[in-house]
Amino acid sequence: MELGFIGCGNMAQAMMTGIIKNQVIAADKIIASDASEEKLAEVQEKFGIAVTADNHKTAAEADILVLSVKPQVYAKVIKQIKDEIQKNQIIVTIAAGMEMEQVERQFGQEVKIVRVMPNTPALVGEGMAGMCYNEYVERSEFEKIMRIFQSFGKVEEVTENLMDAVVGVSGSSPAYVYMFIEALADAAVMQGIPRDKAYTFAAQSVYGSAKMVLETGKHPGELKDAVCSPAGTTIEAVRVLEEKGMRSAVIEAVVSASEKSTEMGK
């Protein structure tokens, strides 16, 4: 098998969706294992991939092995599979706080590790991932993993010391954005807009604004200023957001998430 997943949760399924939909790797070249028989049945029906309850089988058969389990069970899973791992296999880790050296030490041997911090918008082909790799991975191998993640979003190569910051700014941030969309919609409902339409107004506005930043290359502040007419409605709203400490709250949230990621690896 070309690709294997240990763990079939939301992130793994988001990745499978992008990989199979964009024909990066065929479904019959993918195998996944999970402790939940229900989840295995779900992904087999949804994606048509091979499934097993045996992590040993997935580890032994996959050329590229994605450890898509929670950070707190990494040690348990690695202990299960470490004797199956060969030097030519590539281990992809997606757990917050898990440094590559720490993972390698748990395997007890030299292993090729690519560390990735993705996010769940991969499910709709709009993910964002930060990536780095250890000294045993060849550049061509890293670029192959990068192409896999580019099939469902954007990827930036970063040094490992920045990965906790990546967690705060993109790995966890969809939750912050959903909260913002929900708040916008709640305000619209307060003023009489039906709930379903309120979510559409709010979500499309966030989506379009983000696209403007990415496609124009303009500074967000410049784009904000272009919306703020003198003595108008937008600058009044901006004044209130500044008064309520929106920027500070967002900055503190991102820093806190990054610090939590660092703590999780200790």
C-alpha cells in the first residue's frame, strides 16, 4: 500500500477526501486502521479503501504512514507498531506538540519523519498546513508528502521551532473563525434576518474577505481601509471592535494555543 492511516478521525477523513477526490493516490492504494469498528466501516463505505482493526498490518504495508491519532496516545501506538517499521518508510505525524526527535526516540531507531500541522478545512479542499522534516528524509520524499497535502489546500514549509505557532495560527484557528461567523450571524438574527440566511451572509463574507487577501496580495489593513468610508458605518464598527479589544483577544488566543501545544509535547 502506498499510504496508510492509523486513526480514522476527522482529520484523517479530511485528508482522505482530498487525496482521493484529486486522484493523488487511488483508494485501492490506501489502508487505514482504527480501534472503532464503526469508524472503519464508515471510511470503507465512504472512500472504498482497505481497512483493518490491526495497526500492525497498516504499519507493515504502508510506504507512507500517517499517525492520525491524539497526541496522548502516540506513545501507545508507536510501541505497538515500532517493530514493523522499515528504514525506507516515511512516518507522517500530525499531532500538536510532538517534536520529531521525541517521536524518533519512541521508535527507538532512525526513522524518516515528516511533521505536519494541518487543519480541518482540508475536508473542503481549503486546508492550511505547516510542514518540516528530519535529516533522514530526502528532499524528493518531502516534496512527495507536500504534494499530497497540496491536494486539499495550501502548504508552507517551516522550521520545527515554528510548528507550535502554526498550531495557534492555522491548526486551531478554524474554531475561532467559526465563533466569529456565529457571532456575526447572531447579530444579524437580532436584527431580523432569518437564521439560515444570516449564516450565509456571515460565512460568505468571511470567505470572500479571506480570498481577497490571498488573491490580491494586499495588506489586510489596506483592504480594511478601502471599506471604511469617512464617517461611515464600517469605521464605526471598527471603532467598537477596537474598543472591545478584538485584536488583543485574537492575539492572546493564538499565543495561548501555541503555548498549550508546547506544553503537550513535554
